[in-house]
Amino acid sequence: MNKYFFDTSAIVKRYHREDGSNFIDRLFAEADAEFVISDISIIEFYSALSLKVRVGEIDEENFMSLRKLFSQDIKSGLYEVAEFANAEKLESTKLLLKYAKKHSLKTLDAIQLSVVKSVNEPEVKAVVCADEKFCKIIALEGFSVINPTMPAPQL
């Protein structure tokens, strides 16, 4: 079994065709793969789609269609949804103190990383993330990272 934790920057690529979407499709085609997202990713997903509407990448009809598909995938159990709870709030603060000044760790990224750490770490094969700066911080925390936008990302 391969368990992948998806950052919002990567999960959006499953629903909206863009750089890295083909690689994401390959991960979802793995027979034994499991996918984890944080509950915060659900909120961030809607924000990312809204931005795509504002900049003209998608129209309102596509927005509603993608939103519905994502919601159906969550309800069907395609994703394990990990919660951002009190322990993760404390861990997020620690991560910000550790990385924000030197590595520009952002609040929502600290939240995502704290949730990654709360998932049974040895079970997570890799964190899938399309934000290069955030990928570096995830790696500093000892996780394997896959950036689907990099040339020839490795599984």
C-alpha cells in the first residue's frame, strides 16, 4: 500500500488540467494507493477554484462541476480526511517558530504540515506538493516529497 498525503497545491491538479496533472493521474491509477488530505484542504480547494474563476481560467459552470466532483470524491471515501485539531494547532506554532523566519513558512502551510505529521508518519510514502518552497520545508521535516510539476517526478 502506498499512502500519499496531498497538499492543496497538488490536489487541485486532479480536478483542473494544468502542469503536473498527468503525474497526479498516474498516482491515482495505482491499484494499492491511498490518499490523505487535511480538512483544511477542502477550504483551500474552494479558494483555489475561486481564484481560477476570478482570473478567467474556468467559468462558473466549471467551478460548480469541479466542486461537485471533489465533494463526491470526499463522500465516497476516495480521501482520508485528517483533522486539524488542538494537537496540530500546537504543532503548527512550533513549525512556524522553527521555519517561518528562515524559510518563509506560511500559516496555512504550517497547518498542512502539522496535519501530515499527525497522520501515521511511517505509513506516508510521500507528500505530494506543487509549491517548491513548501516542498523544501516538508523534506526538512523528514518526509519524502513529490512535486508533480518537476520534470520526471519520481514515485
